[in-house]
Amino acid sequence: MPLIFILLLSMTYRYIFLFLHTANGMFEARKSRTIGRTNGNEHRKWISGSMGNLLNRSFKISNDVYAAMAARGFTGEIRTYQAYRMRSTDWFALLLAVAFAAALVVAGHYLSL
């Protein structure tokens, strides 16, 4: 696989969990500060405001991440400690995962009959 794909995938993986953690914190903060029930209009206003706030935070975090990478000398060239190569254990693990997935599909088919 190209190294840029691996870099983008790993950063996306980390960023998704950071984004979900931030959203979860916002919902918990709202839940802990709300007394009683809210009507639909108030709830929709809060959701739309939260979506805008989360989008704003997302842009700020992406700018901060880029600034931190640039400050550490990132120029777009991807450097790793080792070259990624498929070894025999990797091929065996891939074969095992495919066989397990196929067994689950077959078992699911027979159980649904």
C-alpha cells in the first residue's frame, strides 16, 4: 500500500475518536446541566448550535494539528522506521481472518434457514 494511504488512514482513525470524544463530552455536559424536560424546539436549537460548535472545533483542531506537524518539520515526505512488507505470519493471519469471515457467513446462512 502507498505510505500516504497508511498515513491518512491512521490520522483519520485517531481523529474520528477525538471527534466522537468531543461530541460525547458536549452531550454529557448538556445532560448534566438540564433540569426537567425540554420541548422539541429547544432541543432542535441546541442540536443545531452543537453541530455548528462541533464543526468549528473540528476546523480548529485540524488547523492545530497541521501547525504542530509543520512546527515539527513535516514537509509532506513520509518517513517511517521500517519498510512495511508482508511476511509469512502476515499472510497467515490474513488467510485466517478470511477463513473465519467465510465460516461466519456460511454459519449465518445455515442458521437463518
